[in-house]
Amino acid sequence: MNRLLFGLAATLAVFAIAPAAGASAQEPATDTVAQALSVFLDCNAHNCDFDHFRREIVWVNWVRDRRDADIHLLVTAEETGGGGWRYTLDYIGRRGLEDLTKSNLYISDPDDTDAEVREALTRFMALGLVQFVEGTPLAPRLRIMYEAPAVAVVQREELDPWNLWVFRLELDVELEGEKRESSNAFGASVHADRVAEDLKINIGLAGEYMRDEFEFDDGELVSSTSEEYFAGLSAVWSLDDHWSAGGGVNADRSTFLNRDLALFVGPALEYNIFPYSESTRRQVTFRYMLEVGYFNYELETIEGQTEETLPRHSLIVGAAVQQPWGEIHGSLEGIQYLHDLKAHRINSFVEFEYRLFRGLNFDIELDFSRIKDQFFLPKEGLSEEEILLRRRQRETDYRYELSVGLSYRFGSKFANIVNPRME
């Protein structure tokens, strides 16, 4: 259906916009630079090829700072259930154009190549800019071309033999070695997803096997293996614009976490402060889960257990905002085991980018976990090989990772020219 709708738009109502004859495809004439609108592209989404956009849309000035722009073009995207991308293009007027706003929506087909998505995104981007250009001295230099369809296009309701189900298979093999060292990894996964407005179903199977082998100077061979397997099923019902309810069952085996089998099952409830229709621009969600977990351990634990059943609950607060001032993504998760309220874990993550002022951006990324639920640790100590190769989890109270940075750009405000030589 997405392909049909896009084909209809491309053949019946798509404008091919080009500068008047004699205008350069790489560098606009001086009067064109003075008359053209300045556009700041704010796009970190999949298939945002800035070089391609500048090559194809040469009748605006692309600037590198939003403070120099007449139009702030904010492009956000999220993956659809079928494997395509849903792009939202928001045109935000500035410097006398504040009353002009526009929003375009483009949904790519899962079977489209990156080049096809890029071309369609360029076309939709250009169409949205026409509204702002039509009132400028540059408007007479544009022309509109109509592409007649080869055959009549009849919109019809298509039957979906897959009933919205999408399947994905993946297989990975990694081999690495030297004369006295070798490392092998094998992984595979199977995913089945059905995404509709009222119900979303996700099914997944995944596994990975890793083996490292070393030969020392005395001829001794030391090897280490690691195995990770996972299976999960989840279902989420849309209750209204803000509430969702669901649940799931997950099973895994992990030599790193001393699990022959871990099984979790339970319901979940989620509330989004903003309507889900605004999810590409902003989300603040609260998700509560209540689960029962069954553990069968590979080795006897520090508490003398080989298997046990433990209830737990968790609360996840997540936020994702992408605005003209920057963007922020983050979450705070708390997990507590009900058999012992002291057994808990707190996971936090934040990625923040803020435009302080012209050309200066502040970036921070932080992961932090407070770990007080390592009842699964094996009773026997770890070998040196297991510690050095990180084949098993060690006792710890916390884990962190921090990245902080500043970036500053200055110089010419124009970014129209594209030259990819020797990059």
C-alpha cells in the first residue's frame, strides 16, 4: 500500500523542480545566492544524505547554523512494523517566516533500496520547500513538470497474504586468528513481528557461540567458550492515545550470567504523557512490569542454590525529544526482587545534544548501573582466563560509562558546495 500511495503521488502530483536554464548545478550564481532562502537541515535519521540533498535541491542556500536560516528543516524517523521507515519532515519558519509552518510525511517501502528511499525523501523535501519559495524573487526561476503515468492507476484495497507479519533471518560467522591464537564466533537469529495500530506482536529467537584458543610459549593450550541463547514473545495492545497494555514471556541461557535457563513471564502497563502520534518528535513514557522469574543455574550460586523461583517488578521511565534546540534520549529503570527487597538493580542511560549558541554544541552520553542483585554468581571462584576474557560476570556494585564533548564550527555560513574527492 505504501508503494501504491507513493507511486500515485509520484506520477499524478509530484513536481520536478529545477532552476532556470543556465543556473549551475554545483554553485548558484551570485544573485541566486542573495535571493534564495536559507535552509538549515537538522536530520540524523536513516538515509539522510546531506551531500545528495545539496546536489539535487540547488535553489535554496544550505547553511550550517540554524540562526542563519529562514527555514529550519527538522527530519525525524522511526522504523515501521514492516521494516520500512516513517519520516516526518517539519518545516519551521524563522526570520520573518514564523507564521509559515508545514509538515510532510513519507513512509518508505520495506523492499526499497537505500537509493530509492533517498530519492523519494529528496522529492518530498523539495515539495515542502515550494510553499516558502513561492513568495520570493526566486519563484519565477522554478518550473513545474507533470509526469503522466504510463497506465491508469486505480487505487484498490490490496489483500495481504501475510496478514502484516514480517519475518527476518540473520546469520553471522566471525573467524579471526594468528599463529598461536584463534577466535571464532557464530550467531543466528529469527524474528517475526506483526505491527498494527491496535496490536503489536514480537517473537524472537537468537543465539551466539564464542570460542577463543591460545597457545603459550611452553606449548600449553588454553581455550575458553561462551554461549548466549534467547527466546521471547511479547504482545502490546493500544488502549488509547496515551495508554498501552501488554505482557510477554522470555527465556534465556547464558554462561556469562551462570544460567542454564532463566524464564520470565508477566504483564506490563505503559503511559505516554504525549500522544503516540507525536512519537517521532517527543515521548515521555512510564512502564510498570510485574514478573515471575524461574532460574536454573549452571553452577551452584553463592547462596547455595541450583534453581529457584523469584518474583520481581520494575519501573522504566523513558524520554525521547528531538527539537530545534537539540535532542535527548534517556531512560531510568528500577528492578526489585520481592523475595528480598534489598536485591535490586537501577539502570540509567542518557544521550544529550544541546546547541548552546551559534556553532557550539554540547554532547553528553552516560550509562550507569547500581547492581545489588548478583545472587546468581557461582559459588566457586573464577579462573584467570574467565576474568581476562570476560567469560563470566564478576562481583560488582556498579558499572558506568561516560562521554562528554564540545563541538564548535565557524567560518562561512553557506554549505551549498559538494566535493567528495579523496574523502
